Amino acid sequence: ATWIYSIEASYEGILVASGAADGKLRLWHPFTGELLKEVECERTQIMRVSISRDSKLFATSHSDKGIRMWKLKLPLKGIFLIKFFQKRKILNSLPFSLFRECTKM
């Protein structure tokens, strides 16, 4: 068992994403609770998860003060790291509107 630090549902309600102390980003089916995908994020705790409105991009903030952007290849074929930012402090809030330039990819 691991501590879950962040849970967020997609705008359309088709996915739920969680970030945990074990450094894994997990995607879940919102109605059945089935684990759909799991990605290890370089063994650093995920403090916050945010999902874009179209559910194709995810942002995660980490205990190493990094922010990672992930692109979801539908239908759930994979999740790929597309950008990495380094900040001076751990972010406890991660509104997706901060990443408008990344959502144009």
C-alpha cells in the first residue's frame, strides 16, 4: 500500500488520475475502479496531478520540485513524458491553465 497525495477526474468523467508516494501516476476507470495504466515517474513522490480539459495531457508536480508534462495516447496505448520543468519549491497546486503553451503541442 502507498499514500495517494492527489486525485483528479477528467472533465468528461472518462478517467481518474492519481499521484502517490511511490512515484506512480495511475489512471483509473471512474465507474469500475479498474486500473487502466500505471507509469513510474523516476522514483520521486507525486504531490499533485492535473488533467487538461481534453484529457490528453497530464501535469504532475513532484517532491524533487520538478513538474512533468505527460501526453496520453488514446485509446490508452501509452503515456509519454513530453516536458520537464524545475521549480524552486514543491507545488501543492497545479492549475492546468498555467501550461497553455504546452497544450498547443
